[in-house]
Amino acid sequence: MEKGYQVVDGVGYIPEGTEEVVNYAFEHSEELREIDIPDSVKNIGMAAFVKCKKLTRVTFPNSLKEEE
């Protein structure tokens, strides 16, 4: 993981103020079970959570924009 992303006790953390979750940010995170994406995030990169087999809950902010 990069850019200050962390997983602690199964909970993913993205630093407040982050505007984009980069491609493959949490790729293959064996312990990631849940994550609340902060309101500052406007874009989530390709495959940010790919192969996170235990991930069961993601809370998305209203700030996300749909790509056209």
C-alpha cells in the first residue's frame, strides 16, 4: 500500500484530504474487511480493492463523481 493508506485490525484508512485513491491502492490486502472512504475523495482508481477477499463493507462519500 502507498500514499499513507493503512489497514488496522481489518479496517482500512485513507488519510483525510486525499482526493484520489490510486490504482491498486489496497491490492491483495489479506486483512481488509471494511473501509469508510473520506468525503475528500473524488475518484477511486482502477482495481483499488482488487483481490481483497475479506472486504465486505465499503462506505462511499457523496463527493465521488461518475466517469463518463
